Amino acid sequence: PYRPFMPDEVDRGVHFWWRFNMTYGGGEMTDRGAHVIDLAELGLGKDDTGPVQFEAKGERSTGGVFDAFFNFSFTNTFADGVKLVGSTAEPRGLKFEGDNGWIFIHVHGGKLEASHPELTKEESAKDNKIKLGRSHGSQGHQRNFIDCVKNRETPFAAAEYAHRTATICHLNNIAMLTGRKLKWDPAKEQIAGDSEASAYLAPKMRKPWTL
């Protein structure tokens, strides 16, 4: 759909505010969500799948160019019952909650907090049953990607993982757009029994553009 051009000189229109128009971006849900939900998928060992149920609600701007959701909350449930619960509330980060405590990682800076301070100590992590792995050094993901090109291993930030993360973000937006709970098949990548919601899975393109 046609939208008026907003030059960079006007409120960083091109390189920032585009994300708050649902034609081009998904608001904070896809912006913040991409950084936080990605870590949740990694920590849960679910990089190759997704939740089976989506519930989300939020406020939406109805005037002007920007129409993305803000002040939202969501609950996504996986097939094994694990819940991914999020909102726009501060602080920005991710909390892993278990039977015996929790660990919180701040997205900006990577600072760790925990219900038991000893959980954040490197020496206490050596005996942990689950190890997520990480990209080391200042070169981080760039070095990891080059190494994987050479050794044919899967990088920490593989394209499939990014796809799964983006899918969760978009489905939460669709749940807010429809105002309904969604049933999702992560294997077939289809919404069950809701044709209106399913119509949001692909963009409506302006003629003559097609895919």
C-alpha cells in the first residue's frame, strides 16, 4: 500500500520510524521481540520450532502514519506446556524461571541477575546440565559465521533460527490484530481454523508487484 515518504530529516523517518508502520515493520513487537525472543528460543532448545498457541493484547495508534501496537503483553504456549510470557514493561531483557530460582539477562549490555547471586558466577556454571554456547570475542557472530563457512557447522545465529523468532513476533501481532487466541502448527507453519488470521501471514502487495 502507498504511504507518504518521510525523509531522514524529519524524525529519522527512513532509518528508524518505519518500524512503527505495520506495512513495513511490526512495531516494538518485532523490534524488541527479535532480540529477546531469540534468546528465549535458544535457552529453551526450541530454535527449530515454535509455540502452538498465541495470546496477545495491546494498544494501537489509530491516527497518522504510525499504526503499530504499543504497551502490549503476550503469552505463547509450547506443545510441552512451557510458556513464553512477555510485555513492553521495563527492564528490557529475559528471565528464565525454573523450580529453584531464576536468571535474568539484560539485553543491553548482557548483565546477569539471579534469584541466587551464585548462579551468575562463571565457576558455578561449569556443572550446569544445559550449556547454550556463545560467540566469543569482539568479532562475535561475524567470526562464528566465517568459521562455520569453513567447517560446515551451524552458526549460533542461523537463518532458520531467525525465521522462527520472526514468526513468533509476527504471530503475536496477528493475535493483537484479530483480538483472538491463535492455534499454530509450527511444523506446517499454518494457523488452524481462522481464515482471517491466516490472511495476515502474507503481505498484500500493490500492483504490479508480486512474489
